[in-house]
Amino acid sequence: MSDRLQGLLHLWVLFIQRWAKVVAWVCASLAGLALGIAAWLLSVDTNPANMLHAGLPWRQAEAALEKAFPNSDAGLVLVIEADPSRAAAAQAALVAALKPQLALFSEVRAAALEPYFQQNGLLYLDTETLQDFADGLLRAQPFLGALTRDPSLTGIAGLMEKSLLATDVDFDLVPALNALAAATEAAADGATKPMDWANLMATPKALSPSPRQFIELLPVMDYGRLQPASAPIAAVRSAIAQVQQGDATVRMRLTGRIALEHEEIGMAFRGALLAFGVALLLSAVLLFIALRSRQLVLATVLTLLFGLSLTAGFAALAVGKLNLISMAFAVLYVGLGLDYALYLALRYRELRQQGVPHRQAVPQAASDIGGFLFVCAATTSLGFLAFVPTAFTGIAGLGLISGAGMFISLIASLTLLPALLTLLPPSAPSPPRSARWLELLLELPYRRRRPIWLGMAVLLVMAAVIAPRARFDFDPLHLRDPDSESVATFRDLLADPAIPTLTLSAIVGSDAEAAALAGRLKPIPEVRRVLTLADLIPKDQPEKLAILEDLGFSLGPAITQPGDLTVVARAEDGAALDRLETAMQQAASQWSGESAKAAARLARALDTLQSGTRSAEGVALLRGNLLAGLSPQITQLRAALSARAVTAQDLPHWLRARWLAEDGRQRVEIAPRDVLDDNANTRRFVQAVRAVAPAVSGPPVGMIEAGEAVVQSFKQAFLYSAIAIGLLLLVLLKSLRDTLLVLLPLAAAGLLTMAASVVTNTPFNFANVIALPLLLGVGVDYGVYLVQQARQLPAEANLLKTGATRAVLFGALVTMANFGDLMLAQHPGMVSMGLLLTVGLAVILFCTLVLLPGLLQRFRR
């Protein structure tokens, strides 16, 4: 450092000491103003799509798809799982509760409840399946007609008794007997278990109530809140609690893009707060161990908080919005910004131990290491700022904030810290003492230099073999808590190939183009299904309508005419069940095989139900179990028999808008055959489809393209920071040899860190990719400090026994402790960032303290 700069720093600190109270008040006012600006202007951008530059081609394609087909992504998906009748009832109840809340939901969609599908659902069956359904329903017509006339337990019991005597009925009684027995057994146990009338009526699987139902919700977002979907999601939770009412047999879970983001934001914010709090506490403990003075620790912590306040204000003015990555800037600032104040305080303490008076020790400490602090701020900032010119805007914001924060921390350390030391003068420290074991340890890099170098060479060769296996994980789902409701539900849906969870989309101009593209895509082995607008229109409608017309005529008005089916409780229900029990006992003794087993099972169930102490309650439960699901099934059948010819214009508006744009263009959806739960499957699917349709877009394309953009940004940032830091070192050290000596341990540490990511199974991802450029910027400071100190010592001196090494060691420990705090966060992205930064910094510290002292001594000799 030039004598002129030393003189300027000396004069600056003398000025601060003279006006210490004024400086402290000015700094306090600036901190309050900065915090006010941050609270007023700083917000959080929760859209992960904005983590990459909007000008990238694939992002433009996504924007074009969203503009042509808006609201195709519902945002929130409510998944209901139970037995079919309960799932359907819960779905209807939730839709009824949520649909009127227009201030919270712009749309509430449930395809199963759409009048269009209730009326025209049978038209989507193929002709043969529809004819089989009609034939089966005609065979059951006598039973259905009788039940619609007498929907009571007496009516069911009478029908079953008659069926035992009938000889000309083409109807298999075994399924009906087993279904009746199961419902009766449940009633005897005090349980509700509705009978599956859809199965008994031979309803095709495609139209039968599913045990898994869906509700799509378009929430109204409040972007003024940290979690914009808080109010809609709270309303959904409240509706779930009202409908569920403690019934554990009905499972209701939220997922979808907005639910995933909502839980991730909350987890990331809580994790960042926890990491920040622990970072402050741990830093204070380490500071006290290093400084051994309450006044020095207090002054250092207050300087840290002042710099953090100014950095938050700068973030509000320069960036405006934080994202899930840049929220970690506070923890990174504590780990890195504290170093400057720590170095200055340690140098001050060292001077005091040497007998320098307090008033002279402060300005002398600043002039001694001020130049080094400028180097630290410059190199660390370069590690952050290297991401600013890249397309990875998510880390570019963090880089800009933290890069500026390093210089803010430097200015705070050279301004507020001297003022506080003047106002709170620490007592003189005791002379330094070191244990014998520590003395021997500090001699090892010199006395065992060659074995250490040989061991390091072997370690680097092993790392060179392992490091090429380092990989980048582009799946954003891996950065979310796997145990959270939204992620676990999404993974359940993803594992079901029948559910189009992750699909690709292509935009075409007409029906003919859609059909031609679908024809080229369907033969691809990686493609399970291709869906176009034409596939939403039933085929062979005249033939199917004729079948339904004949079926309605044959069923008769008792079944087809409108009207509610009201379940009746009759006084003779108990006696009718007794007669049915006797009839089942007789049938079991006369029949054989499955028929005899089913009859005997029903007889036993009826006997248990009627002989219990709470038989009246059991009969009421049985009435609900047997007849509660009949009325909805008859109503659905009546609606389905009223089907008519339909076109694309008859589709529900929200569904048609997913496939047909206002300008006439159409969307073609391509679903994968394999489950896209790993990077290899996703890449294979996208490559296969792109070979036929290069312009497709969708989440699988976005994941791959985002990963490639981030990897490219990482390469650019690392190259920028390496070149800039190398040139800066050449200018400052004025020696190519010393520059290479500083960079050599960093190169070794970088290779070891890459190998460590493989060994610890910590792949690079969107969050931790900043690690290597940042570690380069941070780690170079240690080498620069040691090289500068070595120039002031005799060649034979032990560099590790100087105050510089103590400063490097404690500075690195404080930084590692704060990086390690990120692993306390629940957010997997922050955890992986903390792990990689901690391991990398530990390796850099090891390489610097073990390799560099011996190299410096060897070359200086």
C-alpha cells in the first residue's frame, strides 16, 4: 500500500476520533433512514420464472404460450382422495363453499361437476363400450325401476327376496350380495361406507366416480404481501376444515404452482430469519473468543448492523425486489462484512498488546491494514458482481446487493468502528500467550513441508478423478422441502402417468396442422399421449346418440323422468331385513361356490346388525350406506341419457380456451410416457419431441433450458471473476510470482471443492451455483494478506505465528460459521448453498495455511 494512502487513512481516523459523537449520531440516523427505505420499497418477487432473463428464447416462447392461452395453469389444485362417493360429495361441497368467494378466486373449476360432462359424458365412450353399458343397464332395469318406486330398506330387501326366486333374470347376484354384505358389516360396526352403485350398474370406468377428484382454483393474488396467495389459501384451508369435519377417511391436499411457491417462500423466509439470528449469535461468540473484550465485540457488532442497514437500503433502491436466493444476502453479509471490522479490531488489539496507546492504536491499525481491506472488498465484490452481466438474474440481484455491501461494510468499518472505539475505549489487553501444542502445530507446514506437499499432490490427483462427475441438477422441485404438502402431493400426481402433470405444448394454426403434428408425435416411444382440440369432441356421435335414445326408451319413465329420489324410512324395515336374513340362510344352504359364500356372508352381517344392542342405529346407518349413493347415480344417469350432438363451441369456456386461442390458433399437448422425476427422463423426453417439433415449450423445456442458462452464467461469472481478480492481484502485488502463489492454493481448493460436491452428493443447482466464484473472491483475501505480511518479515520467520494469520483464521471461522448457518434453514436450496460454501471455505483455509507459508519461504529463499 502506498504511503500516501496510509497517510490519508491515518488522517481520516484522526478526524473520526475528534468528532466521534457526531459520527455516531450521523451513522445512527443513516441506519434508521436506510431501514425505513427498505421497509417502504423492498419487496419479494416470488415468481421463479423471473430468476432468468426474460429475453432468453425459451422464456419468450413461454410468454407467447401464456398470452395465447391464458389461465391454462390453474395455479392451485385441490386434490381430494376418498372412496368414490365421498370424494365426489366432498368435491361438490368444496366447490359450493369456494365459488361464491369472488374476491379471492376468479375461477373455481371442477370438470366432474360441469353440466356439459354430466350430460354428454357417455358420448366420450367408444361405440362398443357404450353398447355394452346399455345392454348391462337393460338387464338391471327391473331392479332399478323397483328401487326408484320404493327407495327404502324394505324395497331393497323385497327385491333381493324376489331375485332369489326368479329363474329368468340375466343378472349376476354375487356382486350385489357382496356389496350389500360389506355395507351391512360397516353399519354393524358403526361405520359409514356407502355402496358403490356405479359398479353395480356396470357404469364404465371412464364415467364411474373416481377415488381421486380435483378442483382447479385461480386465486386473486396480493403482491403487496410476502406470500401473495395467503388469503386464498387460508380460505381453502377453512373450507377443507368445514367439509372434512374430522373425517380422516377423506384426504384433501393443496398443490400446484402457486401452492409450491407459497410454501417455498414461507420456508425460505423462516429459514433465512433463523440462519440470520444464529449467525449473529455465533458471530458474537467467535468475536469474543478472538477479541477478548466486551467493548471491542460491541463496537464490532454495532458496525456490522450499521453496514447491514445501509445494504438493505441500497437493495431497496437498486434492486427493489428480492427473490428466493437474494433473501440470503443478510446471512452472507454477516459472514463476509464482519471480516473488515474484525481485521481492524484484531490489528488494534495487537498494537495495544505491543504497548501502543489507545489514541494512536486506532489510526495506526487503519493505516496498517486499510489497503488490505480495500483489496478484500474489491476481490469479494468481484466474486459477487461477476454474475451481474449474466442471464441469471436471480443471482445477479444477490451479486449486486452483496457486491455493494462489501464496500459499504468497508466504509462502515473505517468510519463507525473508530468512532465507537473512541467512545467505548477497551481496556489494555494482556500480552499474548500460546500453548506448546499450538506452537508445534504452527511449525508443521515448515518442518514437514515435503510430506505435506506429497500428500496434497495425491489428494489433488484423486480429486481430479472425482471432480468431472460433478453435475448440475436443473429440477426446481429438488430445491423444495420434499415433506411439504404441496411437494408431496405433486410427486404423487407425477408418479401417475395418467395425470398430465408435466407436459409440452406446441402452437399450430389450424385443425389440419394439429392433426398432422399429432400424427408425427404419437409414434415417438417417449410420448404417451398427444391431445388436440379435435380429441375433445366425441367421435361417431350419430351412432352413440341412437344407442342412448333406444336405452332411454327401454328404461321407461320411472328411471328417465326428472325428479328427486327421496330415501324413505319405513316402520317395517326391521322385519324386512329379518326376512331377508332367513332367505339368505336358505339360499346359502342350497347354493354352492361363490353364490353360497356371498349369501352366507350377507346373512351373518344381517344377524350381527339386528342382534346388537344398538340395532336401531345400525339400521339407520345401513339405510344411508345402501341408499345414499343411489339418488346421485340415478340423477347422473338421467342427465347422461339427455345427451345431444356437440361441437367445440359447446365445450366449457375455460376448457375451450386451453386449446383454442382467440386468433384461431390451437394448442397441441404432449404427455410423456415415463415419469419425469429425474433429469435423464426429462432430457430424453424433450429431445425426442423437439426432434419433431422444435418450437415446443412447457415446464420440461423450461427446466432444461434454465439449467443450461445457469451453467453458462456460472462459467461466464467464474471466468469474469478469475480474470478480474488476477489482473487486480498483478496490479496490487506487482509480482507475477506472488500472484501465482496466491492463486495456486485457490486452484487446489477449487478442485477439492468440486470433488467434495460429488462425495457429499451435493449437486450444483440454481441456489448454490454462486459458490465457486464467491469462494474465489473470498479466498484470495487470505493469500493476499499473508503475502503482504510475509514481505515485511525475514525469510526464515514463521508466518503462521503472526497476527495476520490469527486474523485470517478467525475471519475465516466467522465466515464459515455464518455460511454454515444456512444449513439450519429448511429450504434445500439454502442448505446446499451453506454446505458448499462452508466446505469450500474450509478447504481454501486449509490449502492457504498449509501450502502457502511453505511456498512463500521456499521461493523467498
